[in-house]
Amino acid sequence: MALTNTRNGFGLVAILFHWVAAVLAIGLFASDLWMTGLGYYDPWYNRAPDLHRAFGVVLFILLGLRLIWRLVNPAPRPEPGTRRWEHLLAVTVQWSMYVLLFAIIVAGYLLSTVDGRSIDVFGLFQVPSFYRAGDGFEDLAGDVHYWLAMVIAGLVGLHTLGAMKHHFIDRNRTLVRIFRPVRRRGYNQ
């Protein structure tokens, strides 16, 4: 099994980056929805946001590493028969998700550190606050964080629908190759 991508398939590293980032992003989205329903006396009222912030920092680091990997190890070419507009839409959605995921994490950071407190990442290290903001900034950062989450959820839906279309309608390997790494030399080169 190859670690790097080939022209026709993804390597193990790209697949792991994809799925770990996907699980983290979906988990963060779900936890955010769940946290909004917690009452003040709920035992998770303070603990859940701490975990959410810590996992957000982990996702930020993972996205940075994934982006570096993607730049030095380009994605495979589109499957034969993929129309140019489909490929351009897929690339636009994917890069939009990268940009918006970074943006939502920055908004979450600003929201979490507006009062000067740092973010504790599982007791391993702290992400310090670099500023103190005035009144109203916390609400603005919260609104931006919320709306970015909604846009990202829509893009994830579009990304998933595109993958399903390629699999069930076009019957090509677009979806399969993000689950199964290419083999060593001689296969899918």
C-alpha cells in the first residue's frame, strides 16, 4: 500500500488526513449543536466547551499538516469521464472547505479568548490569548462562528452528494479511492 498519491489514487496518508479531519469536523459541529441545549447546572456545561476548543485546536493543526501534504503531494487526476465543470466544482468546494474550516477555527479562537483566557489543549499545552476585545466582539465572533458552521455543513453536503453521484450514477472510482489506498508500484500509477 502506497503512502503517497499516484495519478490515479490516494495514498494512505491523504486518506487518513481526509477521514480524521472529517470525523473531527463533524464531531465539532455535532458537539456545538448539543452544547447549545445544555443548562447552566448540567455537568457538561463547562467541560463540553473546553473539549470543543481543544479538539478545534487539534483540527487546526491537522488541517495545516493536511494542507502542506496536499501541496507537496497533489491529488490524483479526476476519473475518466469526469466533466471539466464537475472537476472545477469539486476543487472549488474542497478548497472552500479548507479556507472556511480555518476561518471557523479562528472565529472560535477569538470567541474563546476574548476575555484574555488561553485555550487548554488536553493539558498538553496552552494556546494563549493575544488580545482583549471590547463589548460586542464576543457576539460578533459567535455569529461568525455559527454562520461559518452552517456554510461548511452545506459544503460538506454538496461534497457528499458529488461523491454519491460519482459512485451511483457515473459508476466510477471517485468515492472508492478515498477509502482504499493505492497499492505499491505497478498498480494505479
